[in-house]
Amino acid sequence: MIITICGGGGLGHTCAGILSNRQGVMVNMLTNHPERWNHSFKINTPEGVTLEGKLEAISSNPKDLIPQSDIVLLCLPSFLVEKTILEIKPYLSEKTVLGTVVAYSGFFIFCHNHLPEKTKLFGFQRVPYISRVVEYGKEANLLGYRPELFMAVENVEDRENFRCEIERLFGEKTSLVDTFYEVTLSNSNPILHTGRLYTMWKDWNGMPFDRCSLFYKEWTDEASELEIRMDAEFFDLLHALHVNTDNIETMLVHYESTDAPSMTAKLHSIKSLSTILSPMKEVEGGWVPDFNSRYFTEDFPYGLRAIHDLAHQHGIPCPNIDMVYEWGKSKTYMVN
């Protein structure tokens, strides 16, 4: 099996490292920076084991890698998903399955708009791993796993066999959902990140902070309370769209909580999240919000925007989502 990874961020490193260690798998890397990649690289796991990732071919040209691929996996920031789909489109064959590590980027919508109707597709509801790059093209840290992956699949003849194969490749329990809506509309980063950012900086006066705060370890009850309200509006939308919510957990269920304080305590306790910094940049005199970070360039204009727009199209009241979305839109460059 030949798998081509598109994108060399933390997830690109980690997926390439893990998949290349599976029996019978060769992994290629499609990246804008092929010169920075080693054919052999390291993945450090939470168990203290270092995996040696192996790349068969590395290129910036889709023509070199896509035609022979059995699976093409997008590990990309949201703003690059549509562009990359269009770039690889001429080289996708009928046998190739095109997938994404997380589908709330608009992946299925873009594929439906631009690719042949019978293109084989799959996408996860949430990213399979929590990971960070140590040295680009050479080393990354795998910080945590998902207990279960929920995956939408389209135009694959034997869905169950494909599910089993994905489960083997990623090493995590994998379950199928009924429609692409179940993975496209997510209360993960599009709500989790945006609500937290709003409570952190809605009253920011432009003065630098004395340090870069921890995004999860310093989570507040105010953030949890807002998340719970936004989550309720999100589920109102899912019900209006007649989406099966059996495999979509509320924030409280996902974080094994009953109210805002218990949700805050749970987020404080998750080891894999404990060292993640807030999206800030150092300036003279301290630290300020980085409105060009992926939290702002992805989670507002793609994830939360899709929820916001669909809610308005279907007449679903969402005052908390509106409030957070409009604030985010005022702080970043939104896609028109």
C-alpha cells in the first residue's frame, strides 16, 4: 500500500511516522519544503518509545506522488485544503481514496464541489493524534491519542473492510458515521478554541502580557460556561439538520463533566494538553495575542463560520456563537 501524506505539520510528521511503521505500507510526503525533510525521522511517543519514520519519496510536485497512491491523506491547515484538492485533482485515479485527518475544514464540501461524483473519500471527526514538531522534517513529539475515531466514508465499496484497514493503520478504534455532516460540523476546535479565545482576550486593551499563558492548563470557569452555551446551540443546529448525534458527544460528555467547574478541572488534568501554549507572540515589553495563528486563521473562518452560517440559513438562534464569531471576525482576516 502506498500512502501519500500532504502537509508537513505536527500531524503530517506523526501520521507519516506511524503509518510507515505498519507492515506492507510505504509512505510518501508531498510538501512545499522537500529540502527540509529527511527520509528517516523520529517520532517520540508518550510511552517513552522513539519510532523511526521512513519516507519512500519526498516531493513538492503532486505529479510525482499522487498517481501511484492508494491513499492520499491531507494533514493540512484549513486554509490550504481547497487549494490542495484542486492541485492534486488532475492526478487522482479511480482507485485512490482521498482523506483528511479532520473534516471540519470543509473537506467534504470542497470535494463535492470540485471532484468527480464517485471519488472515494474519508474524513475524521477529530484529529487522530495530538502532536507537535520538534525539528521540521527530522523529529516530532506524539503527545496523545484518541480513544476512538469517528469517520465518514463515501464511495468506498466495502466500507467495513476499509474501516478495519484504517483502524489497523492508525492503531485506534475506528467507527463509521452515517453522513459527512457528522464530521464536517464539529464542536471540537471550532467551538473549543474560539470560545476560550473570546474569554481570554475580549477585553484586551492592547498592552502586552508579562508571559505566554497556557491554553488548557489555565482554562477558566468563564470559558467552560461559554463553551457549554455554544455547544447547546450547536446541537440545536444538528437536530434541525436531522443529523444522527449518537456519535457526537456534547462538551460535557466528552470531558466527563457535569457543569462548568468540573469541565475546567478535567481540562486542567489532561496531561497531553498541559504544556500547550496560548497563541501569542513575543514583542517588546512582553507577549500579545497572535491573530495570525492557526487558531484565528482556521477555527474562526472555517470551523465556526460553517456552524454560524448554517444556523442562520436554518433559522436557529445562536446568540453565543454569533457573539464569538463576530469578535473573531473583527480580529483576523476572514475569507470572503
